[in-house]
Amino acid sequence: MAITVNGKTRPLGDAKTLAELLAALGVNASRKAVERNGQIIPASDLPTTPVADNDQIEIIQFVGGG
Amino acid sequence: MNALIIAGHTFHSRLFIGTGKFGSHDLMRQAIEASGCELVTVALRRVDLDKNPEGDPLLSKLDPEKVVVVPNTSGARTAEEAIRIARLARAAGGFDWVKLELTPNLHHLLPDPIETLKAAEVLVKEGFKVLPYINADPVLAKRLEEAGTAAVMPLAAPIGSNLGLRTRDMLEIIVANARVPVVVDAGLGMPSHAAAAIELGADCVLVNTAIAAAADPVGMAKAFAKAVEAAEEGLNAGPRAARAGAEASSPLTGFLWQTENR
């Protein structure tokens, strides 16, 4: 059971939902954008959105830029 | 000059600042505060899960009561990628402003006009306030305005080059024809460049590298703010047109070597 997060393959571990995955990765979900298999997942849906084998996940943040 | 209003929002400063390249978030915050700037751009990137999974605290350093935060689409090479970034920014931060920045070539970082127009058409329909970064192309500027962008952002020179107003003649055509605000973006290196942009008719300027990479970013932000204020005050004071040849500023009569008989 493996997933790809931000371009890097990782074991899925015990996470059943995206919220659990973010917690396991140590990500503070505030003001982050999460995509699952190309679909943007609103923050309110993270606790109910399942994460499964082979998922492609992107976790995006704001940084300095011009 | 008329008040600066973009997408219904009134701005009191004609200086916008990009938040990249600052030595620290505190320096960035101080520079923004010292300049009175009311619009800043930010970028979106992946969270670095190995080094900093908590994430960048950038947004916590910006006061949404004082500055409009405009995510950019830097890194995008196609309309599709830019649209994806804009939607992510809206999902993550609720931001409905977007600076379209589509730069397929990493050497010159010049914007792709065709992909920019395509992305603008889609994002305007989705309700975004679109600020497109473009080459100083008057025809493209008009096409974007017709597509419903909130402003146009023609470049003065390549990003980060500090070369100043290399596109002056084309910028003059853009400002003469634009019905949306013109933000001169990219390549302004000195406060005098920003003043010259306002004097030629631009509504405001966006500066990042020249401020953030200065030895004293706070001092440089203040200097740019003064420059755009001085340019505006000068325009409001009614400058005389340039003319070929001289026009004496001292009287041409009453010279002390004149004699009555001559």
C-alpha cells in the first residue's frame, strides 16, 4: 500500500482519510490546499475523504513570491 | 491622478510589493508596513514534507485588514497549470484575486501571451479578479481587458533584471488606450524607475526584487513609496509639456548693460 505525496512515493500507513494522512505527515492543515488525484478537496471535506492505495496527493502552501 | 480602484477596491498607495526573496518574514512585514503598500503577491508551492511539514507561516505575517493578498501562478507553463494554481489558492486561502504569471522559459521568464489570454478567459468566468502579467504588448493588453481582467500588468524589463523602463514606448501606448488600471510590473530597479512609470501614465507599480534584495529592504521600500508619491504629486501639480529648444526662465529684458538709445 503506497501513495504519492508531493511527487514522492510513501507508504500509506494507518491513515484512512486525508485529515489523518496530513496529521501523520505533521502538516498543519490551516491555509493549505489539498488535491487528491487531481481533484481539489475543500478543507471541510478532509476528515471524510478517504485515502487509498496509489492515490496521488498534493499538499500546497503559500510562500513568498513576486 | 484619479483614485486607484481595481475590481472595486480602492488603494491608497501606488506601490505594490512582491513577497519573494526577503531575508526573513519579519523584514518583509516591516518593508510592507513602512511603505504603506496595500497589495502584495504571494506564490504557491508544495509543502516540504521532509524539512518543514508544518508549512511556511507567510500568511500569518500579512494583515488581511491592511493588504490585499494576490496569489500568483508562478511556475505555470500552460493555461491549464495556471488555472489549477488559481483554484488551489482559492481553496486554500479563499483568495479570489490572482496574478496570472505564465513563464514557460526559465531563462528569460517572459510571459506566454497565448496561454495567459486562455487562462484569463476561464478564470474571469469563474469570478476571479485577474491581474495578468504580460509583455508590454498594447494589443494583448486590450484583448485581456476585453476578456474582463481587472487590470493589466505589463513588464518594464525582464523579472529581477533591475533594468528599468525598457518598454517605455509600448507602455505609453498601453496607458493611452487602457480602460482598466495599468500596473507596471517587473524589472524596476530604482525608485526613479517607479516614478517614471507613474509619470508616463501607469496607475501603479509592482516591485519585488529591487526591494527584497536591497541591502536595506525597509529603507528601499520607503524610497519606492516616496518615489511614486512624488510622481503623483508632480502630475497633480500640472507639469508643463516638454518642448524642443529653450524657453528662458529669467526675464529677457532689463539687462544691466543695455543702454537707452539702443
